[in-house]
Amino acid sequence: LPVFWTIRMSIMHKVDAFTLPPPLVFETTLNHYGDIFSKTFFGGRFFHYFFNSTTIASGATILSVALGSLGGYSLSRFKFRGDKFLAFSVIASRMMPPIAFAIPLFFLIRGWKIYDTHICLIVIYTAFHAPFATWMMKGFFDEIPIHVEEAAMVDGCSRLGAFLRTTLPLSAPGFAATAVYNFILSWNEFLFALMFTSVKAKTLPVAAVELIGEAGVEWGPMAAMGTVSVLPAIIFTLTSQRYLVRGLTLGAVKG
């Protein structure tokens, strides 16, 4: 219903949008979309912000899933003293509010001289999302029989080779689910994007705040921007949908 209402408001005239009760039949318009793409709002930089969000979310997702798969595999396959404590320590960072890290992160970003850059947000998002990706991937690796890897190593594969040739392909559903989750988190993140960007690396969530002015909120353009902004996440999810089907390991090991 919220998505439907957002799309509905994005094609309504301002007068119809605030009519009570809401009209069932109304004259449609695409002016709000034209406003956000033109120089009426954002100075014609909408596609620049869109590119920033896409680049940052994609980079953070790739790194988070890559690190999460290696960490999750290690926690799933290797048992040692203190492994449960280590697994808990990995996810412990998710238990603190992000704002608690704002000040130390600001000094780090300033010291590294990467303020208002893509790499700045990619590093921050990866640091926060990789622990959760590790736990998600660990759950999927736990469901894959270790006999598959042992059979591969008997055939001559190294531990790494068995991981790349057998475990990774079988964990495709886990990769898809983890990637979708991390992409959505990175795409929607607002706090750090607001604090550590100004112009060059500004993302869509931060740009949307510019539609809130002293005279009021530009609800029509904001609804249009929300509609356009949600499309990449939907497309990415639909593209990954066929990998989300569970049970790829069924029948991989006999007996």
C-alpha cells in the first residue's frame, strides 16, 4: 500500500494529492518526473546522485559478500577453541547504534583524506555490513554437506579449489540473498551518507532532503523520486530471484 500510494502521488497534480477524501479518479501527469530530471530540482544533478548511489551500493555489496563468504566459510568449517566467541564478536558491532561510531569515523575519514568520495562510503558500508553477511553465509555453508568438499579434495582439489569449485556454486542461494540484503541496506543508508558527503559523492537519500524546504515539502517530486529510486533494488532482486531458490544441494551427496 505505501508503494502504491507513492506511485499514485507521483502522477497526481498537487491539488488532487491533498484532496480529502482522496479521489479515485484523477487527471494524471508526469510533470513531477520531469521536475526531478530537469534543473527545477537538484540543478539537473539527479543522474549524478543516481550514479553515486549505484556505484557505492554495488561496491559495498561486492566487498561485503566477498568478505562475508570467506568469514562465513571459516566459521562454518573450522572448529577451534573460542570459535563461538569469535563468531559472536564478529556480529557484536551490529549491536551498537551507528551514530556511536560517527565521531571516530569522522577523524579516520579526515585523516585518510577520502571525505566526499565513493571509496569513503564503500569502506564504511562494508565495515558495517560484512559482519552480518558473514553470519548469513555461515548459515548457508552449514547446510552444505562437507562430504562434497572432501570428495573434491580426494579428486585432487586443494582446500581453496574445493571451496571455489563446489561450495561456492552450491551456495548460490546464500550469495543471492546476502547480496540483495546488503544492496538494499547500502542503497537506503542515510546517516553516514549525510555526514561524509557534500557534493561529489552525495547519494539519492541525502538529495531527497533538498525537497523539504521552508515553504513546505514538495510531495509530488519526492514521490516521483521515491518511485525512481526503488527501481534498482527491485530490478536487482528480480535478477537474483532464480538464485534464491533453496535446495540446490539436494542430491549432491548420495547415501
